[in-house]
Amino acid sequence: MAEHVILFAGPMGAGKTTAIRSLSEIDVVSTEAANSERHVVDKATTTVALDYGEITLGAEDKVRLYGVPGQKRFDFMWSILKKRARGMIMLINDDAPDAVQTMIDYLDDFSELYDQGGVVIGVSRTDLGVGPGLQAYTAALAEQRPQFIAPVFGVDPRDENHMRTVLMTLIANIEMRAMLAPAAEAAAP
Ligand SMILES: Nc1nc2c(ncn2[C@@H]2O[C@H](COP(=O)(O)OP(=O)(O)OP(=O)(O)O)[C@@H](O)[C@H]2O)c(=O)[nH]1
Ligand SMILES: [Mg+2]
């Protein structure tokens, strides 16, 4: 049985906790506290340490799902969980101010995850119709971080099927890179 450790990262209110709750087959371990930053994102609670859930894909793949806090003041957990993870789903809330630049900033903060396995980007809250839309994210990625080859999906973290598609894309990506890595090393001069 293969085991994967996947991190959900991205800014406050992007839907990391929501996505893990949609996907997990076990009761999610959450560390929610009252949100003192309601002027930034208007929701009652925010993650202060981590979320943890699990899902089995097919008969074989057990996936451990970790969510980190979006707020940078809790970033001590970022470094701890970054070391464990072998892939990342980065969620970005399309309705946040300066959402495209926020994606670039968070990608830079979590760039190790790209080297350690792979990254998929999910843009959430597009249904609210107030953000820049998907094309703006793919264009910014190609222009500003061409070294990051990561698919960009529009997602609704409340929807289990959306999140399963994103997760399976990430795992396929990680497995493909793991298979190609020995061949690339052997071919190196
Ligand atoms: N309309 C809409 N609401 C969404 C969508 N995705 C998430 N939400 C809502 O947005 C909120 C996201 O909150 P969380 O899941 O707590 O976000 P988080 O990323 O864990 O945030 P922090 O832990 O504070 O960093 C929830 O109220 C979700 O129901 C979406 O695509 N559309
Ligand atoms: Mg959360």
C-alpha cells in the first residue's frame, strides 16, 4: 500500500479546513479558534495549528491530509508540516484582495513542496464573481514563476468530487515524477 502525505496551504479563508473536511473518511482533527481578524476574512473561526484527515484512494493509496493555518503569525506550523509532506494543494480565494500576488507569495513560502513532490493550485470562491478569474493565475505563474509547472483548477472546497479530482491529479503527478527521477539521474552526465 502506498502512503502519501499531502499539505493544504494558502491564505486565510481559502478553504483548506473545508477541503479536508470534504475529503476525509475519518473525523477531522481541527484546531479552530475564534477569528480575531474578521476585518480580513469574515468567518467565525480560523486554524491555529493544523487540520488532519485521511482518505484511501482505490484499494492502494492511503493519503494523509494536513492543513496549515493561513495566517503567517502561526507559521511555526508551516515549517514542521512542510518537512513531512510530499505534495501540496495550494488553495487561493479568488475574492481576496490582490489574490494573484498572494498566490505567488505563498508559492515562494512553500517552494520546497514543489521540489519534494509536486504542487496543484486550486482557486476557490470563484462563484462569488468578484476576483480576477483563472486565466489571471495561469498567466502570472507563467510570467513570474516559469519554473513552477503546476496545474491551476477552479475548485469548490465544499465539493468532495472537486477535491478528489484535484487530489488525484496531484498524486498522479507525484507518482510520475518519482518514476521519472531515477531515469533522469541515470541519464545525467
Ligand atoms: N461561496 C463559496 N464559499 C466557499 C468556497 N470555498 C470555501 N468556501 C467557504 O469559505 C470559508 C473557508 O473557510 P475555511 O475552510 O475555514 O478556510 P481556511 O483556508 O481553512 O482558513 P484558515 O484556517 O483561517 O487559514 C468557509 O466558510 C467555506 O464554506 C467556494 O468555492 N465558494
Ligand atoms: Mg483552516
